[in-house]
Amino acid sequence: MQWLAIFEAWAVNNLLRMPQFHRAVHKLHGTFYRLRHGKPMEEMGGTNLDNQGETFLQHFKHELKAQLRGETKKKP
């Protein structure tokens, strides 16, 4: 049985030196993480926000044009 322990130590040592083994473990870890927790935030685009509407300058331009035309907004 001594030879089995020596063979096991040799196999583990060689396996841990292989970059293919580490890539496979990394890929499996990512797959299990996605199954358990869902898609990671960094893959969803991070903190990119959708455009919420017109910018301040666009709004300001529209208001100036409306005032020059004499349009007024009714106050509630």
C-alpha cells in the first residue's frame, strides 16, 4: 500500500502543476457561482445607467425657446 500513497502524491503534484487543471477549476467555479448566485454584476455592464431623459442644457434650450415664443406653463 506504500506504493499507492507514493503514486497519489506524484499524481497530485503533477496535476497541480498543470495550467489546464487550474483553467478547468476556474471555469467550473464560475459556472457553479452563476448557477447559485446569478449573473455577476461585472458581466451586466457594471454601473452604466440608462439615459433618464434630456440633459439640463437641452431642457434649458427648450425653456428659452418657449419663453421667446411667449408660451407659458400653467402652475398647478
